[in-house]
Amino acid sequence: MPTYSYKAVTSSGLVVKNKVEAASKQILIKSLKRNDITPIEVQQISYKSRNVKKKQKKNISNIQEIMKNANTTNIANSNKRTMTTREKINIYLAQTEKITPRDLVVFTQNFYLLKKADFNNIHALRTLIEGTENLSLKGILEDILAGVEAGENMYTTMEYYSDVFPYIYINMIKVGELSGSLTNSLQQAVEYLDDSTRLNKKIKSILIPNIATFLLLIVLLIVGSLVAIPTIQDIFDQLGTEEELPAITVWFSNFIRGSIDMWYIPLAIIAAIVAAIVAYVNTPRGKYNFHYFKYKMPIFGKLIFSIDFSRLMKAMLLNLRNGMRIQDALEVSKSVVNNHVMLSIIETSINNILVGSSWIEPFEKSGLCSFMSLEMLKVGMQTDLPEMMDKLVEYMEIDIDNTLTKITKVLPQVMYAIVGVVLIFVVLVVLVPCIQVYMGNFLFSAYGV
């Protein structure tokens, strides 16, 4: 008999977790409800450890057959003859075809439209599989379909493909399935993918040209210090002039040559610093502090927190509209957030509810939420929380757009300032000595004039 793990709420409001044996998931759910226990999450425990990342499909053991059936009729009839080398190469390339973010966006948009048209999950997935050209994605969708047909949720199979489906995306689907609002969750997932793509394009359009310019200046600085500066110094020495290179030029040239001669010292220092930072971040306190820094960092901190908080409010809104209590809505919705600071605030909010305190208080004490957001939540608790949360989500989307606009204005100025500082250093170290040679003033000193 299979074993299931479940999380449920008792009639007194206590959240409980347990592992039990049952004939099926549906029988277990009915049994829990008969005992006044409301299930939140029920999952079948695999006989094998699920912590180990599997290379094979989760529900489909022979993906080769899928690839053959998805290819030409000649390949489908390959049991009658030996495949040519070209056909074998085509099958291999099809199996290893990369799944792009665009493929994921198209899949999510089409899935959302089918669910909006009242398709069930199995019918929608079968329809999408037939129209999917990317064979790698087709194989994953076949695996998800096999899991759904076996009675599992979609997100449980998606978790096996975390390199294809982003963490937040998977948990949006999870919230939708657990709350019974998969259509709305798919809509949010489409918006999330579109917003992520749009934000990445904006940031790349600003950073890439400036980073390229920055690196070019660094190369010019190093090459000039190793080639041009020694040549100029040799000219001065041969002519016996009293002219001297600028002190900053001499210092930087010696620094570069010393670093090259004893390359292992700076390399060891850099490696030690990186190793120390990585080791600290991997500790619980270090990871918490790093995530807190993400929320407080210049330029991007406010945006990162606003996106996480808005995502949490949207997930809670779905759950509240489907009849969940605030405690259950927080418990289910926290999976859409990956920041440990936000997760700790949510856990404190859940504990406050258990002891009869305000769930908004931890967000207020964190000092991260805006005054307007907190006031809207407080008013919602006294009136209609789902309706006020709906307005809060709209307000936060406007606030996020305004923050993005400010970032796109400030970020270029910051990059220009950094590039400008490096450019000034290049002028002082490399160009000033070159100008000295070009002007020829050192010749007067060399001939005693």
C-alpha cells in the first residue's frame, strides 16, 4: 500500500503534518475530512529517494520511443531497417534541443488559454503536446502528462526539471493547483515570464555596452602600462633627459609588472576572498544576511522586495478568494518566495495568527514594506481583505513600474560615472606620458637647452 505525507488543519486551527498509508490519495482525503481535518497538501512518498537529481524522466522510462514517434515516418518504421547515420544524428540533436525562455512563454500562454476555455489538465496537455515542435519540451510535457494521469499534481513533476522551469514558476503552479485557481496562476506565470524578459532586456541594454567600454579601458590601461610606458622610459634614459614620468604612471606600471611577476599572490588573495564569501553565504546566518542585503542594496533593493511582496500578495489573493483562511493562505503562498528574509517574516506572521496576534505586524516591524501597503492591509482586515488586496496588487504594480523607470534613468548615470573614473585614470597613467613625447619638450632638457 502506498505511503502519503500530508499537511492539514484541525478543527481547532492547528496545522499538522504526518505520514500514513492509504489505498489512494482520494481515499486519504475523504478520511481526513471525515475526522474534521482539512487537508492542505497530500503527496505520495516515492519508494526511491527524491532528493537525488534524476537524469531520466520521472514518469516515462523510455524517452527514445517518444523521439522516434515524434520524428518522420521513416524513423517510425526504423524497426524494419537500420537507421542511417544522418537519422541517428537528427534524433540525438532532437533529444538535446535546448528549451528557450520563449518556448516556456509560448507553452504557458497556450496552456492558460486552454484552461480559460475550460479544458481539463489532461486534455490541455495532450493538445499542447501535439503542437509542440521542440522535442525536448515535448518529452517533458509527456512526462508531466503521465504524472497527471497517475493522479499527481503538475508541479511535482516540474520540480524534477528545475533547470527548465524557474523556481518561482513552479511554485506559482503549485499555489494554483493547491488553491484550485490554476487558470489565474497561469495568468500570473505568463506575466512573471513577460516581466522577467522585459526587465532583463532593459538591464542588458544598459549594462552590456558600458561593461564592454569598461573592459576595453582596462585592457588599454594594462597594455599601455606594459608596452607604451617602458618604451617612453627607455627614450628618456637613452637621451639623458631630466624629464620624468608622472608618479602615478610609475607606480601603476610597477604595480602591474609586480603583479605579473608574482601572479600567484593576487590570485591566492582573490581566491581566498571568494572562498570566504561563498562559505559565509552558505551558512544559515550568512544566507539570511545576503538575502537581507538584496532587499537593502542600492538601486535594485526596493525593486526586488516589491516584486517578492507583490508576488506573495497575488498568491494570497488567489487562496483567499477560494475560501482559505489567512493562516492557510500564508502557508501555501510562501512557496512563491525564495528570499529567507521574506520567508522568516511569513513564518512569524503564521505564528502570530496561532497566538492571536496581528499577522501584519511582522511586515511592519521589518521596515521593508511601504506605509501605504501596510495601511491598505490594515484597512482590509477591518473591511474586505480580498477586495483591498486586489487594490493593493494594483497599487504595487504601479509602484514597481515607477521603480523600474527610476532604475533605467539612474543605472546609466552610475555606469557612466564608473567608466568616467577609469577613463580619467587611463589619461593620467598612459596618455599624459604619450603627450609628453609628442610635444617633444624632453629634447630641450636632453641637449641642455
